[in-house]
Amino acid sequence: MARLTRAATGPQDKRLPNDDALAPPFDVIFGDRATADWALNLFAETARRLGGWPDDPRFALTLPHGRRMLRLNLGNWMVMDVSARGGVLHLTALIEPMAEVFAFAHGEPFKRADDRLAVFAIPLATARTWPDELQRIYAESLLALAERFGSYGGSPHWRAHQPEVFRALFNAGERERLLATGLPETSDQGERQRRPSPPTRAAMIREAAPQWSVAEPPAMLPYDRDDFLRQTYLTAPTADELHDLLLERRQIVLYGPPGTGKTHVARHLARWLIGLAEPPPERLTVIQFHPAYSYEEFIEGIRPESHERGGRSHVAYPVRPGVFVRFCRAAESIGGPCVFVIDEINRGNIARIFGELMLLLEYRDEAVPLPYSGVRFRIPPNVYLIGTMNTADRSTALVDFALRRRFHFFRFAADPDLFDRWLAGRPSPLPYLGALYRRLATEAIDDPDYAIGPSLFMRDLDEAGLARVWRRSVIPYLEEYYSDQRARARLWEWDGELVRDLRAQRGG
């Protein structure tokens, strides 16, 4: 869960080392402080996305099975728990996408009331490093749960609720005290039994506004213009122009040769626009087009399903929304900007993938009926699109002119000055590296659409590492470009006279 781990946990609290002892029962459930912080912040992030706050009566945070697990219930269904037995995260998730992508064990479907959902048992080691696809399933599952329990008045598990633990999810100071002092073996059940019945939904709505003053979980770290400049090494005028262009049209394509940082800049431009260092998946989604990518994956399509009913097999053909439609529907309930990034946008059949979306990109206030479902669809005004396009990809056709009219286009070049800014202040055993890349970028290839970007070299490299990069990446690329003039590629061989002299000039 690379992004979710960072988004849900944020940086470790520097006041306490990871091996600080945990008080009971948290020592049994989590084992160490790092796991406790990760899990508690994941619980907080989940409750936040479902519209909860520290005193929300729809939620119950309990310690079942002899206080060997921590369980978060929404309504009458478990959303997730962390168990000491085998170190397992139990997560309520959509059955179909989870079963298609992962082989995690799962229990009975969701009370048979909604067979889209089941509880999956995920090893903590996997959960803490899960990939983007599980991120997406997690976000979509929370949307399904929110829909199911949106009007639920109160959890039936409130008598076992641990309000002190639930409040600690949202408050760093309370969490410090709780993890250090723990919970008594006999908690204040008498007080909980005298707790009044959960308020009605109407009362909850009336009281919601002041409750939202609770501080966000510590994971929601801000991200601004200065962060963008530090992460991308672009100049301030270039950064401001990119930001303004995206705000102006809400659609932009970053194009240029490989290794010029297009995808990297796209991700960080999205973070700057959203204002968060690690936006949740419903705020920032990244996909990649390819020649087989379809309208059905992007907008909507029909997917056959087999069901067992009464001992007989039945096949249904439900209409499933595509990734962009799901993203837009989630964005409609979010107040701030949501960014959808399409990497390698020109590798797909753009006209077929986008379909009627071409019209909506230009006319955001209009809605059109989708062909399979008949449901009217529009792109919310808070949805922004960023595409990237590799100009050296010879397998792609020209970008559709209809797309060109609807997007701003911003060119990225192989920029030695940017590489010098990256090198500045970095102790390097290769003092010649900046001059070497400058000659490579400006002289090796005549066509700027095929120039070699600096990303190959923007890492910690010693002489041996640079030689490997040069022999295994730079030379093969030049050989392909000069396929009918191999002698020109050989001029740039690592042990050749040209490169050897450049290395020697700076003390290499």
C-alpha cells in the first residue's frame, strides 16, 4: 500500500523511536509502535472518508476476542480490523475486483444484503505495501459502504465501543498518552451502559457542522508551490505557467522525449493543485493507456457474471462503469480539485477510448447519456486531466486533432540546466557528469523529439554505476535511433575517445 501507507500514516513521530514499548492491549495487537501508528491512521483515514468524526454514533471501535484485535464497525458491519493472530488486516472490500486481482481469503458476503462486499484477510506485511490496484479497490469499497450506511442512525455495537481509542485516532496527543498508558483490563462498561441511545439522523445532521472542526489526521500533509519546485527542479516561471495552464483549461498534455520528467512532473503538479503531499485515490488517480485499452475500461461496458442460485448457474450482463466514470462520480462529493492523470495518452486509440467524452471535455456544463446504461454523465468542474506523451514512441499515431483542441500542450525538452540544478549542492564522485550530459543532450541526437532526458542520471551513481547506465541504456537507444548509421552511435561508446576525453577533462 505504498501511497496509502504514506497517505494514511504520514511520517513517524520523531519523539518516539519505533521500538518504544506499547502498553496493553496494544502491545498484543500491534507488536510495535510503527505498526500501531500505521493501523490507527488507516482507521482514522477510513472513518474520515466515510464521513465520520470522533463522536459519530454510526461507528463502534471495539476490542473483541480477548482484546487481541481492534475492530472498526460502521453500522452493523465490520469495515476493518487488525488482529494479533498471524498479523492480519481484515478489510471489507468489493468481491469482484478483489477476487480478480488478489487471492486473499475472504468470508461470507456482506450479510447477503449486498453481495458486492466481503471481508478479506490480508497479511499485514502485504497490506502495508499494497499496490495501486488495491488502493483503488479500497477507495471504491468505501464508496459502496458509504452508500449502504449513509442513513444509518447508530451502530448496534456501541455498548462495546472504546470512545477513548476512537478519539485517539484523530488526535496525536491523545494517541501518545493512550499507547503509553494503555487501557485497563476492566473498562468503564458501567458508563457505557448509561450512555444515551444514538441520536437520530436529523440530530446528527444538525450537529455535524461544529464536529468538523476536529483536526485532520496527521497524514494529510500539505503540498504547495515550494514543494513542487523542490521536487521537480523546474524554474519558478515554468512552474507557474504549468499551474496556470491547468487551471485555465483543466486539461493539459505534457509531451517530449523520454526521460524528461513528464510523468514525475504530472504527479507533482496534481499534488500542488490538490494541496496534499499524498492525496487519496479518489483525489488523484494515475492510469496508463496502451494499444489495447478500450472505451469499456475507461467509460463503461458490459461484463458477464456467473451466479449460483437454487443449485443452478445463471449468467448476468451488468453494465460496469469504467475507471474515469467512477472517478468523476466520486469527485462530485468532494469539494476540492481531483486530478486524473493519463500516462502515455497517445499510445491508445484516443478517439475510441474517449468516445462522447470529447464533447464533455469542451462543454463541462453539459451531460450526455452513456450508451450502455443510458445514465446521463458529465465531468464535474473540479476534475482536472493531465496527460503525458512520449514523442519518441514511434509506434503511436498522430494525436487526434479533436483532442489537441481541448487540451493545452506543454513541451518538455532534454534540459541540461535542469540537470545542473539537480546536481547543485550534491556531493558527487563524478565531477564531469554535468558536462558529459550537456554534450550528450545537445550533440548526440539532432532531433529534439528523440533527445535523451536527464532522468537516467538523476540518481546516486559512482563510476561503475554510470558505466552500466551508459552501456545498457544510452548506447542501445543511440543504436536504435541510428540504426542505419551505427558509426554515429559508436562515437559515444563509454570507452571511446569522445566520452573518455570528457571524463578526463573534469578529473574522471
